[in-house]
Amino acid sequence: METLETYLTTLRTNNIEIDQTQNFVNGGYVALPWALSFHRAARETDQPNQAVWLLAGGARGPGKSHMILAQVGLDDCQRAPGSKWLFLRKVKYKAQESMEDLVRRIFAYTPHDYKPGLGRVVFPNGSRILIGGFQNDEDIDNYIGIEYDGIAIEELSQLTWRKIMMLLGSLRTSRQDWRPRLYASTNPGGIGHNDVKQMFIQPWRDHTETRTRFFPGTYHDNPFLNQEYRDYLESLSGPLGKAWRDGDWDVFEGMAFPNWSHELHVWKPFPIPDHWLKWQATDEGYAKPWCCLWMTKDPGDEAIYVYREAYQTNLTTRQQAQRIKDLTPVGEQIAYNLADPSMWARQTADDIVTTSAQVYEQMGIPMMKANNDRILGKRKIDDLLAVRKDGKPRLRIFNTCANLIRTLPVLPFDETHAEDVDTDAEDHAYDTLRYGVTNVNVAEEPAKKKKKIENPWLGISHL
């Protein structure tokens, strides 16, 4: 155990406020090293233009609940007399039973009155923490419309983003000395997984955080965790192990592409050599998104790069084609556009006898029917996502292709056809990618696939 002097030095080194340090010392709270950045950010929230939504965790076991309740009860409630906090936990009986253990440990040296039956912790200065629980989205309605100076939510991704936003409508105050804030913790998975990932995780990865902050932690960051629970986490395998043990936001149970890794598959853009083969792929849409992807192949290591993306709704066929031309730099040589075969059958509003493919052709975009075999397409993408012996996958996506990166990792598999993705999900960028990497020759015998291709515009069997 650190001595008090050593602990104080650690807090000073990490720029923890003097009065915040005093509150923690008075409460007998020793913050774990990984938690110090969270506590510092909680104080920075006081300042204008600083983040007011803080998310901690990403994995199980780092002590998220202990850290957040300590910040709320030992620091925020003490320095803002009369403040009112809502502390929500998943499943109400859990909130009532295990909360008593947390309160006893964290507030052991802090005067307070805890009433388990009422779900309330009250401090002598009038500040209070109202403890609630939820089993599903509907339970959140019980807390909407009530004013809170601060809200803490455990297992945030177990709620839909719609309910979270409704609840945040109650995050308001008439105090002039306080900025309302959200502290939350969660693990990957749950109905709100993708929403939480886009709101918190992606800005953290891209270093573009403004309103939100994310603080990752795993069981390795908690030296007080019992060995049995460590053994349990280390025994987990597959997506569940990656999510709960490692805090990997790119995996979840039922994901269609478990080989996806943001670190491996998302690349920083670089100048593409002129001699590399370049092509496009298109999935037509209007009310639902239309998507076009630009692709290229490194002839040296056979890697396929997706280097440009267009993703938009409410464009006519002619507007789609014009958008492709506008985004393609002058002089960039595009071999062909592999497109949804239905574009050769679908007539357009531009000309009643003209198909979508003909409109593209008329505007100077060379078109080719893609292979629409869904099972074959998914297998091809699975193969490209797999890591080779050199530690790299063949499929690499520039980080500017935001919608492909956003939607591909969170596609679930079809429960009735396990080798396909769920078509009710947002699969437009995926379908475009599938068209771009699968051609009519991909199922040929290996010997036939080695046959010389006389016309360079025919197929992409060499991919």
C-alpha cells in the first residue's frame, strides 16, 4: 500500500486539484493509476468548452463502479452542496444489493445516511445520490423529466441511444456554479453497442473528442481484483473474451466478421502509385444510402485498399454518376465500376427506357456487372480480413472511408443463414465492398484462374 506522502505525490504529478485531493484523502479513497485521468477530466468539466460526457471502461474488472461512485460522492457531492445525482445500474435488485457494499467501502470515512429501501444516499450538506435500476429501455421512463445536476450510468451500451438522449434531457441545473455532466461505464456489446462506439470510442481513436471523453481500462489495471475472477476472464475465448477481457469494441457475439480489427484493417491514407490497378464498386440506392467505393491493389503484396468512399441518400441515378466523376481526380485511371446487377434492369426516371447502368455509361463511367452471390461474397471478405503470416490482412481501408468502417464491424450474421449477413442491418457499404472484391471468375478452379487475361477490363480474378 502506498504511503500517504507517496499517494499525495502521485496525485500532484497527475494534476489532481488540491481540494479534490483533500476530498479523496478525507474519504480514505486511493485512486488506481488508470483512474486519475478520469478524476482530472471530471474537474476539467467545470470549465466552458470541456467535455461533459465521460465514459470509463471498455472491459470488465478495472474498478469502474468504485471510481465513478467515489468521484460523485467524495468529490462532486462534497464541493457542490445540495446537488442531486442519479446513479443508474442494470437490473434493479443488483442496484439495491451490491450498492450497499459499494457505499460501505467508499463512504466508510464520510458522514452520510444511506437508506437502501429508498435508494438514496444523503450527505450532511444536502447533496444526495438517488439510486435507480433498469432492466430494459422502458424502465428509463421513470427518470425522464426530473432535474439532475449529474447522472451516472453503468452498462451504458445496454440502452438504446434514443433512451439515453431522452434521459440526458433531464441533465440540467439552475445552479450558476455547476455544469451538468454524465459519468458512464460499460463493456462492449448490448443493444446500444454501435451508438456508444460512434459517440465515444471513435472520437477517442481519431483524437477528435470534444463533448465526450473515453478512458479505457482492463482487469490488468486493478491490483485488488481477486485471482479467481482474473482466471475467469482469461479463460474466455472468441468474441466474448475479446469484449469482456480485452475491451475490444470491434467484436460482439453474433458479429458477421469476427476477424475485424480496427488496428489492422484501418490505415492512414498514402499516395497511391499510378501503376496500381484502380477500380470502383457501386450499390445503388435512393431513400436508402447509395454507396460507391474506390479500390486498388498493391501488386507487390497483393493487398487490396479501399481508398475513397461516397455514401449518400436522395440522389438520382444521374446525380450519383456525377458525384463519382466529381470525386475522381482528373487523370486518375479507373479500370471499371463493378455494380449491382440490378442496375442493368432498373429503369430510371431520367429516361424511361434507360437503365441505371446505361446512365452511368453515358456519363463516362465504365460499368461491369458484379457477382451477386452473397455467400461467395462474404467468404471472399472473410478471406481478405484474415491475417496472413506477415501479421497483416489483405483488406486495408483508408480511415477516410467513415461509413464502411462504421458499418462493416457491427454487421450481425443472418440467424437463418449463418453464412450471410443480416440484410435488415445497414449493409449498403458492405454490399458495395462485396461487389468490388468478388467477380464472375472467383469460383473457377485454381488452374483456370491462373489463365492469362487478355482483356485487362475483364473481371478481377487476379484479386
